[in-house]
Amino acid sequence: MQSYKSTSQDTGVIAYQIGKNSISIKFMDGSVYVYSVKSAGAKAIADMKALAQKGEGLTTYINQHVREHYEVKL
């Protein structure tokens, strides 16, 4: 996983891993959620990948758009 480079102190995301059709997100509590095209939709996955790489807005996006639309919690 890559470290999430957010400048915000309020971020819940600490790391992410981009897959072809998915993104795995690791949160501060150690939980990892896998969001996929199947579970969250292609646009949401593309948006999340862009935000993760930018290092800004990913936690907010998850909370507002895909919170419960994960494929699996690891």
C-alpha cells in the first residue's frame, strides 16, 4: 500500500492501493475496505483513485458518496 499524503489533520485514510477495477483503503483504525467497480461504480472508483493520488479529499468523498458501497472489509 502507498501512504496517503493528505495535509489535513482530519483524514481517516492512511494508505491506499490501486487495482485495475478497485481501490483498497486503509483507515487509521487499521481496517481495510476494498471498493470495486462492481460495488461502487466505475465513476466512483475513478474519482477515488484520482483523489488518492492527489492526496486530498478522499475521506470526504468516501463519507459523502460510497461509505457503505464497499465490496469487502478485510
